[in-house]
Amino acid sequence: MTIMNELDSTCGISDDELTRLFKESIRIDNEIRRIKGLPVAKYDDKTRRAYLEYPDGRREYVGSNKNTVPEEKESGGSMIEQITDPNTKRAISRKVLEALHDWFAVDESREKYISESADQIFLAAKEDDEYVGFLCLKETGKETVELAVMGVMKEYHRKGLGRQLFEAAKSIAVKEGYSFMQVKTVQMGVYEDYDITNRFYLSCGFKEFEVIKELWGDDNPCQIYVMYLK
């Protein structure tokens, strides 16, 4: 029996077929990059770190895949914590999402993110003893996990917290045995704020997979990005 998930019902294809398409799209992208002499993103199972492999065989490691990031310094600093208490998850997500009105203006959608966060893998960014960002992961298929929602308070943008959250989340996804990570956002070129979000996901190594206008309406075309984790 084929189990259908939320993304399957949106795309109209099975989880196994979606997995095959993910792998094929990444294979084609890597082949194009090799032909052009560009580096290819890979993952080192031994060191548990992502890296870029250049045509000459040189490797450039681009980040750590530990569950925690730089420990808090005496003077303050930042760190990533995995939160397990449902009430704390809801409190952090509410604080952050309500502060990001430009991205989460629709009350119904925002409340859904907050409610569902209680049952998801939840990572929080802490700066000077205050939670200022978070990221949630949810399973969408036997091999796929989705970056369901992510936010960092605007005054803490461009400080590396988003990247730290993502690297910790990626590490957990790999440890849990997932092969792919996906994320949805509004397509590039529609809103300036979401263009920033698109560029962030691309910089993390996500690849464009499909745009589905029917999901959020013609005014908010849904861009699906995917990443191979193995």
C-alpha cells in the first residue's frame, strides 16, 4: 500500500515517485555543474560535515553538522538548543512569528505554525539569554523531512543565527536517517522580503524543484526547494 502525505496530495504523485524525481533532479544538477567546472555539494559521513568538491578533487568544507553550535560566551554570545517541552515551543514560536509580521501576516497560518510546532522537532536560537529564533522539522514521507517553519527576529538577521539553526536541523535529519529535506516559500521575484528567504535557502544548498501556484494562489506561487542529505 502506498502511503500518501500532504505533499503527495498537492503534487498528485506518490512518495516513492517524488523521491525518484528528487534524486534525478539533483543528479542532473550535479552533472551540469561538473561539465561547467563548478564545485558540487557533498556530505562527508566520516566527519559529518558538508563540503564543496571541485573538479580537481579539492574539498572545501562549508559548515559543521553538530547538533549544537558555538557555546555561549561569558559576555553573552549565541547558541542553539533543542526544545522538547510543548508549551515552551509554542511560546518561542509565538514570540518570533508575531515579531515577523511581514512574513507571517495571515493570522490563521501563523496560529497553525504555532500550534503544530508543539509536536515537531524544534530548535531555538538563544542570544544573551533570550530566545530570538527557531526552526521546526516535520516528516512528510519515509525518506523526507520538511523545514516546516523558521524565523529569526529581524534585529538579529545577518548574524549567522539562521545558518546555525539550519546546520543543527540538517544534522538531526541526517542522524534520523532521512535522505531528503524540502522547504516551501514564495517564489523568487514576487516579494522583496521573500527574495531574501529564497537567497538564504539557496545559500544553504537547496535546489529548486517545482513551483505550485495552486497551493497558495496565483499571487503567492509556492516554490519547493529540495536537498539531498546523503
